Amino acid sequence: MILDFLTQAGEVLNGIINSPFRGILLSIITIISLLILKTVSGHFVKRYVYKHAQVETNAQNFMAVWGYVWTAIIAIFGIISLSGSLKTLGISAGFLGMVLGWSLQAPVTGIAAWLMLILKRPFKIGDRVIIAGITGDVMDITLTHVILNQVGGTVSSEERSGRGILIPNAILFGQTITNFTLEEEYILVEVPVRITFESNWQDAERILVNAAKVVTADVISDVNEDPFIRAELFDAGIMMRLRYKCRPVDRASSLSDIVKIIFHEFSKNENVEFCYAHSEVIYSWKDNAILPSGINKTSGT
């Protein structure tokens, strides 16, 4: 039975090859085959894209592009198949793929990068990222661009500037991407404070830690991790580094609030003093020494 079927199939194939309508038949077979492939693959692609796309509009746009590409492919190969030569069809397919790959390199790479974003999810809308040296909050992820609300820029702080930056998706494969909140919601922030050698260590540490606790009380209750101090010596005093956790978008505001509290508390405490660049000259003399003009022996300066 199988042998009979193969024999009949061979006879039909030979009839098609030797038929004067070979080109039309080959074109019909090619179109039907591509339509079946488009339908089957489109079903799985549509289900996956709609499930993982961060914005439904992007999924709709991708499926529209998917449909246009398949329509163009089916039309082109259907026309080429009219020649009736499988060899011509194969050569044309290879040449067409090479031309399209070269001419549409940037758009195709951009769409491939968009697929990478929805598959790997290196960042999502709302994340603070650094891409190509530009820091910003992700506003949207389209088929061709990542749109950032720039942070900093002409402002010397990590504040949102309101300037929209469009990053082409095509460059993402060759760039290092920094995501402030890839695995954790909070980041570690540092406030460096210089104090003199004569300052009271315990008082300074208490003021710094309490300031961070007041400003980041909600974060502390969430992560169950208190602010802490790391210190080191330098030529003129002690560098106390206050470290605490906060949300990336709150870094600038929390830093400002903490510095404000530290400044007011230091001004009220006589045991701690900021270390700053200044010069102090102290004279010492013997009882019979002749002092320079303008120097008061009583004060010693």
C-alpha cells in the first residue's frame, strides 16, 4: 500500500514538473505552504508576544509588522515561483534574504533588541537605568526606541529633568546597561561627612544615624536594615561615611533632607565640629621675647 502511494505521488510530481502550467502550479503550492507556515507560527508568536510585552500597543505593532513581512514574502515568492524553476526559487530566496538583511539592518536589529527586552527583561517601564552613558527613568519601550526621562543632565543631581531621551533599540546589543533596581527595590546611598579629630565620635555617629533613620523610616521597616557608619582617617580629620538604603528616585531628596538634619544637629552640639579647609596660626614665646608689632601677648595670637 505504501509503495503504491509513493508510486502515485511520484507520477503526480512528474506530471506537475512536465506540465506546461508548471509555473502556476509551483506558485500555488508555494503560496499555500507559506500561508500554512504563517498561520501556525503566527499563532505561537502572537500568544507569546501578548503575554510578555510590557505595553499591549507594542504587541499590536509587532504583530502588524509580522503580518506585513509575511505578506511581502508570500507575494514575492509567489511571483518568483511562476518561473517554474525550483533552482530559480532557491537562488532568489537567498539573494532576497541577503538584500533585505543589508538594507534593513538597523530596523531588524531594533526589533530583535525589542524581542530581547521582552524575553530577558533587563529593565521595565519605571526602572532607573544607565544606557550609553545616559541616566534616566524608563518611560516607554517601543519597537524601535527606549524612551527615558533624563535624570541629571544640566542639573548636577539625580533629579528628573523632564527631558525625553530616545535610545535606538539597535544599539542595545553593544551597550552596557545598568539597572538600579534589577533585583532589589532599593539602592545603597552614601553621605560623606568630615569631622575634626577633636570631635566626639559617639555624638557624631549618633547624629548621622538618627538623621538617616528619620528620613528613611519607611524603607528601614521594609528592609529591616538600619543605616550604618564606615569611617576612615585623612590628613585633617575623620571621614565618616553614612550609608543607608532608599529608592533610586528618592536619592537626591533623601540626601538633601539628611544633610539638613546633620547640619542643624552639629550646630547645636559643642562636641562635634565639621572639618573644613582653614589655617590657624599659634604663637608661643618666652618671657623676654620681643613680639611682632600688632601681637597681643595676653591673647597669644
